[in-house]
Amino acid sequence: MSQLTCPLRNIAIQDPTAIACLSDVHGEISYLQLDQAVADYANELQQYGFNRGQRLVWQGQNSLALIIAILACLRQGLIIAPLNHRLPLSRQQQLLDSIAANGIISANGADDAAGTNSTDDSAPHAQPDSIAIIPPPKLAHNISDTTPAQPQHELELAADAPMDLIFTSGSSGTPKAVAHSLANHLASAAASQQLIPLKRSDRWLLSLPLAHIGGMAILFRCLHAGATMVLAEQSDILDAISQQQVTHLSLVSTQLYRLLEQADSDSLTHLKYLLLGGSAIDQSLLDRAKQHRLNCFTSYGMTEMSSQICTGPAVGDNIVGQPLPETQLRLSDSGEVEVKGSTLALGYWRAGKLFPLGNAQGWFATGDIAKQTAQGIRLIGRKDNRFVCGGENIVPEQIEQLLLQHSEIEQAVIVAVADEEWGHCPIAYTNPLSPQQQQALSKEIRHKLGSLWCPHGWLPLPAQPIDTKPDRQSLKQQAATICLKRCSSR
């Protein structure tokens, strides 16, 4: 089995006082201090008698404790599966059961993980006699004052064994558990660094959940470069950026919109690179970012490719740049993006087994439709989001991109609802709009895209965390129910 040296241990030996984490709770934590905390928790996990390859679920939000748990599991050969703590109880329990977890690390303590004393409806109710309940790393507020002995030897870790299970967003169906290796994450970090330079004095804000591949990628980019992760456990993004002098930032479009609404001319001066992804970024939003002299890059990625697939300077029109170094990309006859390379994950985890992602030649069909342009890859939309209305192929993402050009639209999602006359018809979810605004937008859609592309209804988009993709399947079901009730009441 091939091996790689532990990136955390490497920096702890080479530059022990380099700052690994800046936390608004724990202060500055050096690479040496983080390495010791990880070693201590790895020893603690060993006492539970887990075998290599067994699966531990993390229940809780981003924290220094979660970073320690991820790296300790890596050292012990255990697979960690961070759950999105915002998911409802039933979905968390479904995901926990789907990977046959052997233990739960609960940020809120054993009682909450077991579901015995929890008042949080989002906590999975596991039985203590069927699954191990493990306390999180014990962290004193003065961890930054500890002075561990400097390690003398590198640490060899399995390069190609599963180290995590990251669930896809499930925006078009049930989330899938994707298994990554250490080699996957470090290959992604190295390729990203060739396009977006990152060095030891730089600071990347952990603005995305570690339960999401975007958050996990930030962790390994920083470990690969010896840079600093900024943890805003009790602060908002803007405060963390200005107070901790953040140099690198990853945001989805809604986060960028809200950041620009709050930011003044001085609060973003330390930012060197802003990496945007998750969905289409409107040109007007990019123009506002440039007014703040932000160096914006757009990115196209997915869990199955360990985060980034394409990255490039933000030019708008849903151009996402060129493939990362060592990532191969081609378009099928139907325009579907197919990829392969060292960042392609090990596979989907189902029923205790890994199912490889690629075909016999190693190509993975992403389900995304794109075009090659002189400026780079231009994303069109998801193949499985398309539908037919009145005999015409409708691409929801094109309607969404048109809506997002208007300042009053913060977020837009188009779903299809079955219709007796048209086959399917588009329904628009947005922030609340007046009837006059809806009429004006419908007129513009009709003029630019065609009458069949006009939404047959406008619904308010339910509140959700801004770093989470909308659940298209749930929105589609909700829209179908509302339309059915309206029809039956006529």
C-alpha cells in the first residue's frame, strides 16, 4: 500500500511555530500545538478498539475540535463522516444508517449523540448499545499556551485508503456518500495552489462547512501549504475577514451578495483571492466585487472530484475557467462533462462497499452540460434538471441566471411541475416579490428566452443556510403540492 507523509507533522517539524489555526475561541494554535492535539486524540480513539476502515460520524458544526477529529481519524486509519448539523433528524438518521456507522463523535456530548437528553430536533437518535458514543477532543481555552515537544520523525499515512465520507448535496435526490483518500485531497490542494497561490503567511477563512467538500478542501489546501486556517466559531464572515486579516476566501454567490451589502471600502483590503463557486455568479455581483478591487476566481467542482475541476479569473457568463493541472476533461457528444485524474474520489460508499466512479477507461460522467469557449468552459446546467415544456427543452439554470441579473433577486431556483397541457411547466422560487416585479420579470424572460420559459407560478424560497445548495427535489415536491391545491380549489 502506497504511503504519504502527514502534511501536519511535516510543518510541525519544519516550522513548528507557524500558525495552523486562528480561532476566535482558542486564539493562535501553532502547527506544533495542533500536531500534539491530534496525536493525543488519536491515542484516545485507539482506546476504543476500532479497526482500520471503520466509520465514525461527526455531529456538530465547524470547530477546532472537528479539525482535530478529522486528522486523528486519518492517523488511526478510521473513516470520518461529518454530517451537516443543519439537516433535520430524519435525514441525519438516514445518512448515519446508510454508512453503517460504528461510532458517533458528538460535539454536544454523549447524551445528545444518543438522543437521550437532546432538545435539538436535528440530532440523530442512535442507541448507545448499538453504536459507540465518543466524546470530542477535550480542548481547554488555553491550548494556545501549551508547549509540546517538537517531533523528530515524519509520519507515514496510507495514501489511497478511504479517509472520509463526504455526502453530496443531494439537491437532485438522495445524498451519496463519497469516499476520498489522503492522496485525493493533497492532489486537489497541489493543483489549486498552481492557480491560486497560497503560502505560509496567508490566511484562508473556513467559510464553508467541513461536512461539505468545499470546506474539506480549505483544510487540506492550508495543510499542504503550511498556511493558516481562520475559524470564525463565534463571529460573522465580515468581522473575521477584517479582524483576522484574511487573505483567501471561498464563497457561494449568496454569501458574496451579503458580504458586499455589509462591507465598506476598508474591510476587505487584506483579501488577495476570492474563490467563488456552488452556483452561477451574476455579472452585476462580479462588477460590484471588482469595485472593491477583489481578485475574483470562479470555480466549478463537485464532491466526486475532491472539490475543484475548473478554475479561472471571473469573467461572467457562467465561464468557470480551465481544468486544473492533471485533471482531464472532455465533453461527450451530448455536451456532458466527463472527467478523470488524481482527484477523482475512490467511489460511492454503499452497503459497506466502494463502487468506483469511473468507467473502464477511468472517465466519470458528471451529469453537467457545458460548452468549450475561447475563455474557458461555460456551464449550461444539469442534465437531470432539464425538462420539456410544450415540446421545447427547458434549462432551469438559464432562467435562474437571467433572474439573478436583477438586484432584487438574491437567490433563484426553477423547478418543473407536471402539467396536463404542457407536459411540464417551470415554477420559480425567489425571495418575496411584488406582483408587479413578477410581471416585469416574466416579460423579460419571454422576450429573451421565449414564452415557454416563463414561470407558471412564483413561490417564496424557504429560508436555508446560505452555504447550502437548495434541495431541488423537496422544492419540486412542494411546488407540485401547492399547484395541485390551487387547481382543486378552482
